[in-house]
Amino acid sequence: MTTEKLVIDIKGWLKEAADFIRSSLSSELSVSQKSGRTDLVTNIDEETQSLLIKRIKENYPDDQILAEEKGYDSLDSLSGRVWIIDPIDGTMNFVMEQENFCIMIAVFEEGIGKLGFIYDVMKDELYWGGKSLGVFLGDQQLTKPKDLGLAEGLLGMNAYMFGENIHSAREIGHASMGVRVSGCAGIELIEMLKGNHIGYISNLSPWDYAAGLVLLEEFDFTYSNIKGTALAFSGREYFLAAAPKAYQEIQARFLMNE
Ligand code: IPD
Ligand code: CA
Ligand code: CA
Ligand code: CA
């Protein structure tokens, strides 16, 4: 199986999924609560995931799938080829703004990230790339952002962590040039790839970070659980990704305040 074929397939499926999501915007959504009133899922999250899973199963029937909705949200191991999918990242934005949400797909092989795709549906911007391939916006290759320190750049953050000062998020934010909150992990990771933000601190599940990690690695960003240990790829955990200099400074501040 060539990487080229995977890339062509995934780009085609993303287009199909995005057309489906855009066409749904004129109909009434069916919205339900998951863990509470600010944790929503819609029929379109579920149907988009079903569409992507159908395509994977038709084309790559032996592969494993980890995806946010409908019974695909855990795996025993990352062995073999694994697809990690967030059908709509930023569901609250999707419901309330009808923009600022992404589709994310990652392909891992034996636990190693090979391909990552973050598609901003309403902007029609696809950020994608892969191990040793580089990072692209559409057909255009992006250049690696500068390695800036914490005081030199904007920091993306989860609003709740900032508000409640979880893991010193507020102090760390104040030491940066400014905190930005988008409500969509994919958009925060895109801002890092573009060189607009130096880092992102959040509380994430594997489908929120898998695609982004493949792309961040290509640009030598550093990432881990906020405590500096490896991400588990199971369940939610406090997440830190940043330019290497900023990462060191954030870790030092985090340890100083714990
Ligand atoms: C959420 C968004 C949000 C982040 C949450 C995620 P969802 O994803 O990315 O920005 O703060 O932790 O769960 O549920 O909209 O796919
Ligand atoms: Ca969700
Ligand atoms: Ca998500
Ligand atoms: Ca989602």
C-alpha cells in the first residue's frame, strides 16, 4: 500500500465529508448532550463519522479505527495500521457559529504517526502532511516556524483551564504575549503550524491531537502530557505542545507551581 494512495483516498473522503457537512447547514440539527450541557453531539457528527468509517472499511478492511462517536472510542492497542478520527472537532462552534470546526484524520502504523489531516471545513483549508513528507496547506508546502520563547508568542489555551487556573494555566498564559481560545483543538494546532501561536495547552482525547501530532513533529514542536510524560492515546489528559524553547519554559513554570 503506497502512501500516495492513502493520501489520495483521504483527500477524496474529506471532500465528500465536508460537502455533506456543508449541505447539512440548511437543515435543522439534532443535538444531544453527552456528559453535560456544554458537551454536545449532533446527528451530523455521527453521520460524518459513519461515512468516513464506511470508506475505510471498504478500502482498508484489516485496519483498526479509533474515533470519537458511536462505540469507536477505545482500542486495546495501536498495533497494525490505526485510523484516528474526529469527525467534527469543535462541535460547539459547529452548533453555535456554523464555522470554526474541523475534520481530523490521522493514520498511525505500529504506534507511529504517518499521516495527519486537519480540514477547516468552512474555510475550505486542508492542512496535511506526514512523516518525512513535510506539512502542506493544500498544494503549498509550509515552512517551519521559528523556535520562540514563551514571552515571544501567543498561546492557545482551553478556556476552562485558563479560567480555573488548572496546572498554573493562568500564570503560564500571563507570561506569554497573550492567550487565545478558539474552541477547536484542530484550529489551535493549525495556528501553531502557521507560526501564529507558540503553543497550545488543553484537555484532550486522542482524536483531538493525533492528526496534529504528525504535523507538529515535522516542524520539531515538542509535545507531551502536561506533566512531561508521553501521551497515552487513551482517555482525556492535560496536553501541552509548544515550540521547543517555549515548551521548556512552560514545563519549568508548571513544575515550579505544582
Ligand atoms: C473539543 C474541542 C475543544 C477542546 C475539547 C475537545 P469536540 O472537541 O476541540 O476545543 O477544548 O477538549 O473535546 O468535542 O468538539 O470534538
Ligand atoms: Ca465531542
Ligand atoms: Ca475534538
Ligand atoms: Ca468531535
